[in-house]
Amino acid sequence: MDTVSQKGRQIGLAGGVESVESARGLSLTWVIGTILPLVILASWQLASSREWVDPVFLPAPSTVVTAFWTMLTQQDLILDFLVSINIVIQGFVYGAVAAVVLGIAAGLSKRFEQFVSPTFNTIRHIPGIAWLPLIVLWLGLGAPAKILVISKTVFFPVFLNTLQGVRGVDEKYIELSRVLKMSRFQLIRKIVLPAATPSIMVSLRYAAGLAWALVVVAEGLSGLQGLGFLIFRAQGLLLTDQLLVCMVLIGLVGFVIDRSMYVAERRILRWRQGFDG
Amino acid sequence: MDRTSETAGADAEPWEDHRLKIRGLSKRFSIPGRRPLEVIQNANLDIAPGEFVSLVGPSGCGKSTLLRLIAGIDGDYQGRIEFEGRLIEGPGLDRGIVFQDHRLLPWLTLAKNIELGLLNADYSAQEQRHLVQSHIELVGLGGFEEAWPHELSGGMAQRGAIARGLVSQPSLLLMDEPFGALDALTRVHLQGELLSIWRAEGISMLLVTHDVDEAIFLSNRVVVMGSNPGRIVRVFEIGSEVRANRTGDEFNHLKQQVLEAMGEISESVFVV
């Protein structure tokens, strides 16, 4: 028994060493990852200060930072930002929840899949943006129309991946569930859902990116609020500095969304023996 | 209950003497357009309480099918399989099972995996915790409760599977080549541990294996099956003095007899 508990401790120790190494690896990752943005920023500054490009087409980074400060303090940048984020989060949650629930149902029942798949496959091929004009007619220019369009865009990748994940559950685990006398609900809760989670997580991360990109377009096409509205208004008024502020902000938020989804995925799938590259 | 005592009466033996009683068991697989394949033909087998029985035989002799029928995973057979006086209808927590692959769920820790065996058993939360912990200790995995299955070696994972099979306190443990995927050293080690687990638990065990050495070392009786059609060919009683010395002459002699019954070596080789 002693040797066994010692082994247990050794595993704990190995875990400690690993985390020290990964901390060192993390700082190196940051350094490597920031090189390219710094080079781009430097070239941008150089191009503006040497006046290689007309400021109307590409204002200097410092001008953009000033514009950011003005928008933040004297205009409603925060409000517009929150409007966009709110639409994305709502659309993402509704779409993802509906997709996982229906995906599991379709995965478990061939009949249900046959029932919905022709309809879903047709709707899927009509882009979210193509739905927007009709939905705006129904729901008006406000947030609900955009939330619905984003839900639709999030729904399909998540639905298809959930379905595929459920179908990919190893037959041996189903047999185990019979031996352990599991009920249908226990089978879903203890085996089907966890087994499908890797596949679901990949699609959620992908769909989160789609949702954030789509909100900008949707706001540009309808309504008078949000980052998408700001970006198209800036173009109309030739406020290139404001346009760039919005672009950089959209890019950074997208980056943060993707990183958080990645961290969540790592946390949820920590049982998996992965290849870290 | 009435029917039970009737059947038991026919053999003039109470069912308590037979934890498992198989009479005239046949199983066919029919593939359309072909002659139905007789996987098991007219098999009769009893297992007494606390007895350790091994099934050996060439591949395709139906030994795994027989185990799956007893487990209740497969059905659709002719004949009778009685377990503790009742006909088997599907799987039950009174019969534990260990597969060749450990089949621990990768998304649950070792302790949670073993707890699955109690998911539908009638124990209080406190009893469950106690049972899980004592079975982890029984298979020598204390300290690994929170480990993920991928962090365990093949031998450790298989011990976890044995703990899961035992945790609901079945009176019969069915094992389908449980050590088949392990290296020789781990296998010998685990055979020794299985023997002490069997002695500690005092339950009946049925082991399917292709390793004759393993079968003789572990069992009170070795049942040899033959193929085409799958049937029971011979039954060997193994005396405890034979099992005690794994390298002894008696052990080797018996091993050759078993192998011969399996058709693995011919009479002439045996005589030489």
C-alpha cells in the first residue's frame, strides 16, 4: 500500500513540474505572439509620419488613439460596444442551447433526424444576412431581429457537430450502460453528453467567432446603434480614424472571445489526453 | 418461487448449491442466405457459491458468447440459464462484469467511474462512499481516486474495472479475458491479486480466457470448450495442491491434458 500512495504523490509532483514548465512556455508564447502586431504597428506609424499615405485613407496610430479617447469620453462608444456584445451573447446562448438540445435529440433518434434534416439543410444554406431583411420586416430594426439572425448562424454548426458527436459515441460504452442498468436519462447525462462534448466545444468556439463577425454586418445594415453602425457611419462621414478605432476594437474583442472559448474548452475537456503540439 | 422449487426439485438439489445453473443451452447466429451458425450447442454447467470457474477454448468456441448470455447482454437462446433460482432476463447488478478493455469512462475520475457501479443500487450516499473507497483499496489503487483513466497504466485501469465490477457486491463476477491486453509481468501480478480478491470477497467467479496457465492457476474447475459447433468438451477439477505450485510437474501435466482437450496439441506430441 505504501508504494501505491507514493506513486500517487509522484503523479502530483510530476503535475507540479509540468505547470512550472508551462508557465515558462506561456511567457514565451506571449513574446512570440506580440512580434507581428508590433511590426505592423511600427510600419503603420512609419508610413504615416513619412506621409507615404494620405491621412484620409490611413491616419496615424496616434490620431486613432486620440479618436478612441474622444469616442470614449465625449461620445457613446461604451454604449455601442455594450449593445453589440449584448446582442452577440443573447444570440449565441439561444442558438447554442437550441442546437445542443435538438442535436442530441436528432443524434438519439434516426426518426427525428429524418423529420428535421431536409428542412434544416435548406434553411442552413440561406445565409443569416439573407434572412435579416425579412426578419427586420417582422421584428423591426431593434435588437431582437439581430439576435434571431445570430442564433440561426450559431445554431447550424453546433447542431451538426452535436449530432455527429452523439453518433460517434463508442458502442462499448452503450453496452456498459446496459450492464450498469442505466436509464435513458442517465445514459444521456453520463455517457452521450460527455462523449459528444469535444465535438460540441469545437463548434461552439467556431460559432462564437461567426456570431461576433455577423453582429457587425447586421448592425451596419439595420439600426442606429452598435459597433457595426459606427463603422458604416464613419465610412459615410470619411472619419477614417473612427473607422479604424472600430476595426481594431472588433478585432481585439474577437481575439478575447476566442481565447476565452479556448480556455473554457481546455477546462471542460481536462480529462482528455491531448497533444499540445 | 414455485416454479423455481419445481425445477430445483427435478434435480433433487436446492438452488443454494448452484449459484448458476445452465441446462441444455444452445445459441444460433443466423446470417441471411447461409446455414445458421451454432455458436453454442447443448451446454450444461453449474457454478457453486464461492467457486472459481474458467472457460477455455480455441477462438470461435462460443466462450465469450456464453459469458455474455449469463451477463444478460445477449439474449435469444434455447435452454435455461438460472441465476440464484431465477431465469436470467437481461443484465443485473447481481452479476458484475469485467471486459477485456477496461472500459472506464475517460471523462470521469477513477472514483467516479467505480461509483457508476452503484448508480442504480440501493445504498445511502454514505454507504456508497464507503463501498467505493473500500473497493479502491481492495484493488490496491488507494491514492489514485482523483486520477483520470488516461493517467493510469493498463494494469491499473483493469484493476479499476474489477473494482467497478465488484462495487455493487454481486454474487457472481464475470470476466471476459480481463488480462488479455496486458503484458506478461503485469498479468501474472494481477492473477495473484485476483486470487486474493476472490478469497476476500468469497463470491463466485467465471473467467473466460485463452491462457490455460491462467485458468489452472486461478480455478477450482476448468471448463474446456471446442468449436464447430461450440460446445463443452471436458471439465477438469483442479486440486488446490496442483494450483499451489505453478511450475510443478502436476501443474504441467494438467496443462498438457487441458491443451490436448482443446485440440491444441495432438496425442502423439503428448506421448512423446
